Amino acid sequence: MRWLSFILFFIVILLFSCQPKLQRSFVRQLAVSPNLPIPASYDQRSSPCRDKLNYAPDLQYLEHTPVKIIRVNFHIMCKADSSANFGRARGRGFIRQVVKEANSKLRNNKKMHLPLHHNNPLLPMRYQYELTPDTAVAGDDGIYFHYDDELYHMIAGGRHQNNYSQDVFKKYGIRKDDVLNVFVMGIHSDSLQSKTYRPSGRGIAFSSWVKVAAWYHNCRNDRWKDNKPTDRKSAISAMRLLNHEIGHTLGLWHTWRGNDGCDDTPNHRNCWNKTDNNSQCDSLWSNNFMDYNAHSSAWSGCQIATIHYNLHKRKKLRQLLAPTWCSFKEDKSITITDTVDWNGAKDLEGHLFLAEGSKLTVRCQVSMPPEAKISVAPGAQLILDGGKLYNDCGKQWQGIELQKKGGREGSIFLTANASIENSQNAIEILQSPPPGD
């Protein structure tokens, strides 16, 4: 019996040794393909990269849209005598609570109430805020206090109106080019002396920074002491205004009037709250963050797509992002297992693997992080239909690895307007097949 076991073991070893081995090599040359294995190719005029809807996160492949991080800092504006706004201790606690609540809302988008009875998909936001200090200053935490009798307040109307003034940003802005500055303004002391004046939260958005006002006055009461915990209810109210104004900075408009550029945000009466008086507000109330309402909890799919489109296309906004795609993260690698089209730009953070039998068509820019590679398994297809593979950080990525096993190998097709840049294993693109092919 011992000799029989030995023979069986030998046969198994022989069978395994006869199996074709997987071979890997980095591509050095690629020829433009006269016929792509896809129904139709896009030219630059009809490029899907210009369609903002193609930047919406795909519920089936959420990892294909890595979470973007928007860097923010906060400036609490006070009078010279330290009045009219938060003190340092409670101000810092309040701001951190506001950021926490805002990020929680961004992680938990709710279904739009309008239009009534719709079946539009509920998409995740896929972006967050990150409180960002000035790294050049020791102990900096990204929360600043300024004492200025001329600039501490925001006035939205009248002959002393200053809500559109940019003086406070020009004087006190920190890291203006790469951090979204939020100025938390006070209310003018003259207004507070009027018995009829009612403080209300208000804000205004600029191209890369925002002003908000009355946070302190809306939550001020006898319980507010420097040694007391932050009032979460007040922070939630402030969070609504913050998300609304940053939404404007990211390219969104009010939805209740005019055309905001999105078909899934219908015009409406802009009811502040739901009512029971048989008016339109008993049903046609909105919960969209870009409206003025008590239910702020939702963004539409088109709004989310618009934000991600602008974070790719608008240089000033893109600079506000933490460049998470500039460092390699193994656990952020993506594996394509079926047929996928990328019709919007992507910022990847790990390797890109195409499994056997899969097909990926790239039509826009895809930034590969340093040290990453694209690996095309036997029987898989990578198609660059006008797409661009590169590194957006001024660094190099590995390149495209083609796998072969037996008589099967991965395939790469590309159009004349496709490009591959910043690759350690540089790839020469030939406009016609080399002789002998």
C-alpha cells in the first residue's frame, strides 16, 4: 500500500507541475486599436466627462468613488472686549460639535420628500469635513478667535449691509488657497439693543469660503458656561446652516424657485415646516438641505453628482480637498469583476485589479496613486476610450501589468485620444501596430 500512496502522490505532483504558470509583465508599448470591442466611441465634443450626472456615486460600486475630505477651519469673530460671540473654551467645543453633526448628516443622507411618491435612488454623499490646523503654527487646531470692532458682525440689509463684504476673509483668512474658511460672525450690538429684533441664523457663500451668523445668539442661555458641555441641539441647528452654505460653495442652488440645474429637485413653496391646515405645506414641504426648512436631511442624486463633478472640475474647489489620492493605501484597492464603464473622472487610492472575464472602459481621467498598478488578468479587458491614466500628485505609479496563463492573456484597447502618463514602466503609444503584428 505504501508504494501505491507514493505513486498517487507522484501523479498529483506531476499534474500540478504541468499546469501553466501565471506570467506577469509590465506593458511597454500599446498600439491604437482600429476597432474597439464596445458599441460606440465618444469624441471630445460628446465626452461623457462633461456630464455631471456621470459623477454620481454608483450604489453597486461605492468603492469606485472614494470619500473626499474637504479641509475646513473656523474663525469666531468677537468685539475687542471679547463679547458678542463665543468664549474660547465653549467656542472650541461648539465648533467641534457642529463639525461632528455635519459629518453625521453627510454620512446618513435621507430620501428626498419631493417630488411626492418618487422612486429616485437614495445616494450617499461620499464627502466629509476635516478640521484642519495651520501646520506652520505649533499647537494650532484650526479654530481661531479674532477681536475686531469693525468686522465682528454681519448685517444682511440696510445702509450698513456688509454680508457681501470680503474684508474679514482678506484680513483674517488662513490657508486661503487650500482650506475652506468658515467665519462665525456676531450680531451688531445696536441690533441687539432693539426689543423687536430677533436673531436668526443666516449665511452667505463665496467661491471658496463662507460666512455664518448668529450661532452664539441663537443658543445663548443661562446654561451656557465655559465649564458646561456643548448644547447639541444648538449645534444641530448650526450644522444645517453650515451644510447649506457649503453646498452653495460646492455649486448648488436653492431648489424652490427657478432652475437649479437638477431635474430631481422640483420647484415648491419653500415651506419652513409641515402643517396640518390643508395648505400646500401639509404635503409639499421639503427636506432638502438647499431649501429653508426645519427638516433638513436630504440631498438629491443630481445635487450629489454636481458636487463631485465640481470637486473634479473646479480648480479652486479641488484645492480645498485633502489629497487622499496622493498616498497609496493597499486596503483601498479596487477589483473589477464584471463589465463596468467609468464615464466620470476618478481619484483612486490603491491598486486596480481586473479579474478574469471582466471588462473596464475608461473614458475620463483616472488618477493612480504612487506605487499603485493596474493589473489585467487573463481574459480581462481594459479599454481606454479617450481615457487618461496618470498621477495627479506629480509622482509616479507603477504602470499596467498584463497577465498571461497558457494561451490566455489580458487585453488592452485604446483610442487615439487616450493617454498614459507618470508611469514608472513608461508606455509608448503607437498610432499603428508595430511591424510584424
